[in-house]
Amino acid sequence: MVSYSVTQMSDRMGAGDGEQGEKRQGRILQYTGPGPLPSIPDDNWADFLLHQMASYGDAVAVVESETGRQRTYSQLCHLIPRVAGGLAASGVGLGSVVLFLMPCHMDYPLVALAIVYRGAICVPANTAVDAEELGHMLHVSGARWAVVHEGAVDTADAAFALLPSTTLKKMWILGTAPGRPTVADLMTHNPAPPVTRAEGLDSAMMAALMPFSSGTTGLPKGVLLSHRSLVAVRMRDRHQEEVASELEQAVRRLVNSVLMIMPVAHLYGTEIVMCNLYYGRKIVFLSEFSPKKYFETIERYKITQSPLVPHLVKFLNETPLLKKYNVSSVRSFFYSTAPLDAASHDAFEKKMGVQLSTGYGLTETCAAVAVNGGPNFKPNSVGKVIPYNEIKIVDKDGKLLGEGEKGEVCVRGAGTMLGYANNPDATAAMIDKEGWVHTGDIGYYDADEFLYITDRIKDIIKVKGYQVVPSELERVLLLNPHVADAAVVGIPHHSKGEVPRAYVVLKPNSTLKETHLQRYVADRVAKYKQLTGGIKFVDSIPRNPTGKVLKRLLKEEFKTPTARL
């Protein structure tokens, strides 16, 4: 078994949580397994993955669930350099930025890795975004090339129309679009070699991927993840595989097919795809989730692993459809992106007869930094720190806290982002001078060094794993001529985790109805951002002396278990 330890610190903290006179030692949680951690290769991330993928030969790599269309590992390793060659012919090279706008699609790894293979930066975006948000992403990222799914061409065109006409150099369509170049055209080019250190690639300081995260405040931010950070995640996997017990290795070998239903533009989705390609598994992509399609895909392809988000765990607990399908092939369930209550967790394991694992991480930390699963699983915890990471808990003054004391969770490790694209102020607010990422989450650790997340400092609302920024919805509300003031908070929802709810002050003599204002917002935002939690007209928005909205007061009516939508 893997062992863990902590570094003892000399800070002695005063009494907390009402305890009189108790002094506790602060400590930094670290991972220490058998033997030293392997060094992280100075490689192009895509080239690193391709070397591993090539060893799986003609095994099936990716499958389109609805049609059965598939590609083998050999085919992916053959096509990725060719697509890279096509990109190179249009000027994409070291440091170029390429938007990739797509749903959950089997060709995500083909295109994304081809972009990175060229030394360019891939900006994954989900087709659920609207033109205005996509335009913001284009402006922040500086993308000049784009690969766009055929179903999102109009959105991409509208987004680029918001920017100077010289912004876009070339767009390729994933699928078909009359008169437009396609990804299929890129595949006809001669293969290009990977861009490496010899060609000027600095794997530690140059970004390979720029997913967008809402951070702690404001509009979505472009998170710059280096080649080294992304390679480090796979080196972590390799090390944990090497030190695993024979039983653990045998269980992992049973996982050979994975059902992909997560948005691939989200780092959680990206990590699911790249991790399973690294292990040579078959990844079955379901582009549009429905309960019937989900169960049919598991049954048809004998899926052995199904990564989830909390609202889907709750759905599986409640749906009667489960009785109609054979899902006994699934040996592994894993969820992330948001907390799940212990009762739902236990109910799921009893119903499925399979352990449900979880983890904790941020886009800014390049995915998971703690994992909870296996024989030592603890309810309500997100687990223990994993290789190449450190975790500490600090109070509002930055002082180190000890066991059981709640404070802000901070993370430092090989996966730490380079920063936010074109946003040095937000970067400085997120990463301190010692390299610690201030997550904005409140938590504590217990005597066994298990981490628990109890709250969030930041106001981000997570709807089915998607991040919704309240300030964006507040700006939309304030554009309505009848609205004088507004605040948006996340409230509990039985199937979506959280949903946005607005509190609105109307201008004098306004006769605007809640339903009209709700429709006004729905016409201007993506579906998952709509005010599903409703709108409540109030006389005033509670604020502190500095003008900050006291959102905790707005959430009071939804704190009891009965106050759930």
C-alpha cells in the first residue's frame, strides 16, 4: 500500500471553534510513496502520449456510441502527425493559439493532440457557450485559428464577428460544411514532426492547453497549463501503477472500456480522455446524454468504467430505468467537480454494488490533487494528497492551521498553472509568491490526513459540473431597463447540484413580472446558466459597509433540507 506523511511546521495556532486554550501544530500534507517519485520528462505533451499510445497497436481507442464509428491506436498515431502537418501548412506553429469548439466527440484527442504536437496551444471550448462568451474567450486567448464542430459553425462565425476582421486566419470544420475546409482535409497532408526542445519548446514554461475556468471572480479566465504539468499527471499515474499492490493492479486491469459523457472542454473531461488513452483503454463517446442512451451504451459496449458528476450519481440513485438494463459490466465509478453528500454516496454503492470513488482538484492545478477511493475510503472526504502535490490549510491571515481547523485550502505542485492568459492581476491573486494556489475553498484535514471540503469562498455556481459566474447573470439583469439592483446566488437542486437564483430590486413604478424577466435572461445566456432557481423581487439587496453583497443572507431560506428545488 502507498503511505502518506506530513511535514511538521512550527506554527502554533490559537484555539478554534470555541475550544479554550488548545494549541495545534500546523502542517503541510505531502505524498511519500515507496521510493522516490520519477523525474518529469522534458517532452512535448502530445509526443509523450503518442509514444505510449503507439504501443497499443490495433486495439480500439475511440468509438462514437451512436454510430459505432471507431479509430484504433495505430490510426490515431498515424493521423495526428498528418493533421499537425495540415495545421503547419496554414501557419500554425510554436506558440500559436487554436480554438477547438466541439461537443463530447470521439475526435477530440485527434485534433487536440495534433494542435499540441505542433507546439501550439489548444483552447478547448464547449458548444454550449453562446457567441458573446465565445468572443470573450477568443479575445482573452488570442486564438487566430479554429477547429469547429459542424453544429457550432454559426456560433463561431458570430463570435469572430465581434472581433476585428483580421483576427481569424483560418477555420476548419469537424464534419461537413459546404465550401469550408475540414478536418478531413487536414488528414491528407504529409506528417509533421513534433515540436520539441530542439525547435525551441520550453516544456516547463510554455502552455499546451488553455481551458477556461471562472477562477474566483469575474468572467471566465484562460488557464495556461504547461507541457510539463500535463506530463506530470501521467507520470503520477505511472508511479502509482508501479507501487500498487497485486490486487489493485488486477482491479485496474478489469477496467478496459470507458463511457465518456463529460464535456471534453472541461479539464475533468480532458483528463478522463487522456488518462485512458495512456492506459490503452477503449473510450466510448456519447455526444448527447439521455438516460436511455446512457444505459443502452453501457449494455451494448460492456462499459467497465463510468466517470460521473454528482447530479448523475443522484439520477442513478433515483431512476427506475436501471432495472431494465444490464450494467453489471461496470467495475468502476468515479465522480468529481462538486461535493456529494454521504447519504447519496452510500445509496449509490448499495444500489450498484460497486465502490464510488472521488477526488479534488481545480483547472488551475491541472486536475486532481487528492483522491479518495479503495479500501481506506472515508465518507465525506475528498481523500489524500497524491504525487507531485502539497496541500495546506490557512486562516484569513495566511497562517498555517492544524488538524480539524477550517480554513482556505491551498495547493502547490507540478501541475500548477503558469497563470491566467493576459491577466497578471488575477494570476497574482490566485498564486502567491511561494507558488501556492489559493483555491477559494474552505476545508480541513483529520488525524489521518484526509482532506474535507466544507464550503467555498468564491461564489461560483456549479450546474451539472458547469461553472456559472453570478456576476455575468447580474450584468444581464441590470441591462433590463426595469431593474435597479440584482444579486445572483447558487441554491441546492436535487438533480443539478446547484442552480442560479436571482434577487432583484425593481425601479419605482415598474410592473415587470418575474416570468418576463426570467425569459429575458433565458434569451441571452446558455441553457445551463438560466435562472432555474427562480427570481424573487425584494426591496433591497443586503450589503456590508464596503458595498459587498451579503449572499449568505440571500441563501438562508435554502439551508434547511426541505428547502430544495
